[in-house]
Amino acid sequence: MKIRKLINCQYFTLTHRKPTRSVQLEPKQWLSSYSPDPELKGFTQYIDSLKNYEKYGVPKDAGTDSDDGFDLGRMRRLMKRLGNPQSNFKACPPPFSVHIAGTKGKGSTAAYLSNILRSEGYSVGCYTSPHMLSIRERMSVGRVGEPVSSNTLNSVFGRIKQSLDEAIMLENGCLSHFEVLTAVAFSLFAQENVDIAIIEAGLGGARDATNIISSSDLAVSIITTIGEEHLAALGGSLESIAMAKAGIIKNGRPVRTSVKGINMFKGRPSQCCDLVIQLDHDLQLSIELHDLNLSMLGTHQLQNAVTATCAALCLHNQGWRISDGSIRAGLENTFVPGRSQFLTSEEAEKLGLSGSIILLDGAHTKDSAKALLEMIQMAFPDSRLAVVVAMASDKDQLAFAKEFLSGRQLDAIFLTEVDIAGGTSRTTSASVLRDCWMQASRELGVNVLHDRMIEYGELFEDKFSFSTRDSKHETVLAAEKSLSDSLRLANQILRERTRNGSGIVVVTGSLHIVAKLYSVYSDISSSFASHDHGISSIMPPAHSPSHHHHQS
């Protein structure tokens, strides 16, 4: 089967019409200093006792429809024991689920689509992964989009715990952390009687635990992108990934890939866009949104917005009442922590990083690194860059490093380390990352001044003071286990080299490094999620916007 045919197949089915409601969409407050969750201790201990592939890594071929794949049968048996909550959200007829798979962009697309539906007044259940500080972030219910409350989550868990215990015993303890969380999410959405559920696949593919949604319950399937991130787990090639991801496709339902038929113009980090969709082949989709302001920057996020908009239009064609105004409001009110996230100058000062722009982005693949760099180039074409990187051991660290080193010159690179999903099994040590970036620099012919050179020691009078003897044209590269020291040193180098100019410290490589920053500096985490990021206060002098056009 050809990949192009597989991921571009589009189906349309007319179903029921939903009643309209009106509600004022409030900016999403994701991270409000609720780490940890002592009231969820029983629940978190329970699920933490189960096999967690986010912490230990996904086995080879786990997502494929083969003897080596995850056993979807046990997930179906669990859901049957729970009364198949995935089919019992509302008393009205289905379909009432949207399923999202893809290598990148799933979470952002889910957030965009959820907010579009909430802006129309629907009660939405949204299930995504991973989380930053609290397991509650993975599930949101209602018309506002807050993470599920501890009380509500405990209520659901208490109600189904006996059934979970029985299922785990009958499956010989093989039910995983993600499988049980998925069952809890569907049970939550049924209990809260949501109008529609937006479900992000985990690994994705035919054997993903979220793939227990039946064809009759499925309103839309979305495939955002196909990439190499889970190559081994999904079969070893891009074609096999496409085939595995397409396991969520059901006959008679539309499948949307990311569409590039847009016009975008660049002005400020809150990017102002013209979003135009005119599709008249197979699906009749049409919308024009001019002067659309997106809080998440970059053409990749605009692409995710287009994907969510196409899904909303598909739902509209099926009878869901969704106005163009709700689509605009939903897109403009969407913000996901750790994706193209700029700190305000006040937040940077609380980190002890005054004088530089601080950008947090969970990019961890070659493609996402490229998208991140393109976004920086779009918004800050003349700024100097320093990067602080931590990565999981199962990511392609060399390709990631090469993408950064192939772009404009970096002033400093600090490689650090953080726990991955609460453990060290998938942590890459700072020294291993440094060796990887040194290899990338050699292969690309990029000169670096690294911490194994005598000259490196001469840059610092001590660990807390950067010498003015530094050459302004060399890339400094070092391993530093401490995240706070990495940030401080990167900022020192930028401030020394830019003087009164603008410099950007980019924290990237994994969402877990962003989560670590949140947890260490929890006093500012509550302000990270406001819709007004205060970006204008850290912008360099404005310049005339240039126009970028992307069409497909």
C-alpha cells in the first residue's frame, strides 16, 4: 500500500446535529502550582505500580499489528468489564469521538480542536500525553478546559477500582500504566457526560490502547504527521509507520493530514495569519480567517491549526453546529505549555536570567528541531542564540544536534540531564550528549570550544563568572548536570556577547526538561499559562513584517 494513498484517504459520513450553546471561552490555566498532588497519592501509587513504557521505553514492534505488538485484546476486555464507557458518553446517538495520531503535533492539534468545540459551547473531554507536573493534565472535561480536579479523578478511580483490580489479576498483571490511564479517561468522560471526546493516541497504530474506539463511535480520525520518531516500535520504516498509524482509520470516516494551503504573514511572536482553506475534492471544506492571532508560533503550529480547523469543518458537515467565529476563538485562545513558549521578562528575572529572552520548547526530533529553528528565524532573525538541551536516550540525538548546528551559529550549547517520566531509565547523561554534539560538529565542520579544551577553562574566572577574554565568534559547548547552572552560564555568555543587543536562551530537547524547569521554579509556574505571555515586553525593536506564503 502506498503511503500517499494511505494517509490521504478521506471519507465523509453525515450524522446527527448537535444543539448549539453559547459560552465565553476563558484563557486556559494549565499549570497553577499543583505539583505534587497529595490528594491523588492513592491513585498515582496505583498506576505507578504498573508497567510504564514512557519511563522504560517502548519495545521494538510494539505498535505493529503482529505477534510482537501490544495486545489490544486485553484493552478490549478491560473496557468491556467497565461497561464500554468509550461508547457511552451521551444518551444521543454516536459518533462522538475524534482520534488523533501522528509523530508530531498531536497535542497541539487536540488543544486547538478542543478549544474550537468549547468556544461553541460543547462539553469536551480531552485526553493527551505526556504531562508536565500532574497526571491531571492528561484529562480535561467541560466547557473551559481545566485539568480534571483531584476530587473528580478520585471519584472515577474509586468507582472503577474493583473492576481494574479484577482485570489486572485476570491479565496476569500485564495491563500497563497507559492502558489503565486510558480506561480511566474514558470512564471519566462517560461519568461527566461530555458531548464529544478528543483522544490523542499514545504510540499510535493498530495496537495503541486508545484504538478501542469503534467505527460507529468515531466522528473523525486525524493523522498529523508521519515521521521516524517511533521507527522500531512501529515496524522499522516510514511505510510501516504509515500503515501502523493508519490502524486508527475506520471505514466511512474522514482522515485529515496536515494541510499547507495557507497564507501566513510575520509580525510578532503572537503570529498573525491568514488561514484559507478551500477543498472541493472528496470533502467540501471551506473557510477564510484573516488576521488570525496564534499564540503558538511557527509554520508547524499554523499547520496544526489548519489540521484542527479541517477536523472542525468535517464535524460541521456531519451536523455539529460550529461557526467560523468559534473556530477563530478556539484557535486564538489555545496555548500549550512547552510549545513555542516565551517567558515574560518578569518570569525570566525570577529565574535569575534577566537580559535574555527565554524560550521553552519540547522539540525532540530532527523535524521538530528544524521547525523550532524556523520559528526563531521568523520571529527573531538577528538575535544570538544559546541552547540548553536534555534528551531521552531513545531519541535520535545526533540528528537533533546536526539540525541545530546546521542553522545559524550558536553562541553556547549546554548539555544537561533530567529524569524522563519520573525515572532515569531513559535519561541521557550530559556527558553522552556532549560527545554526540561534538561528533555532529566534527561531521559538519563546525568549530566549537568545548569543556575538554584548556581554552574553555580560561573563559571562566570561576564557575559563576564568564570572562571578558572570550572570543565572540566561537561556539561554547559543555556538559553540565545542573539545569540551573546550564541556564545561568548560557545567559552569562549571551549577555557578555550581546551587551545591549538581544539574545535567546532556548530550553529544548524534551518536554521533560521544561517540566523540570517548572518544578524547580514552581513559584512562576502559575503564571506560565496565561494567554497574554507578555511577549511584547521582550521583543526587539519592531520591524516591518515580511510575508510568508505556504500553499499545497
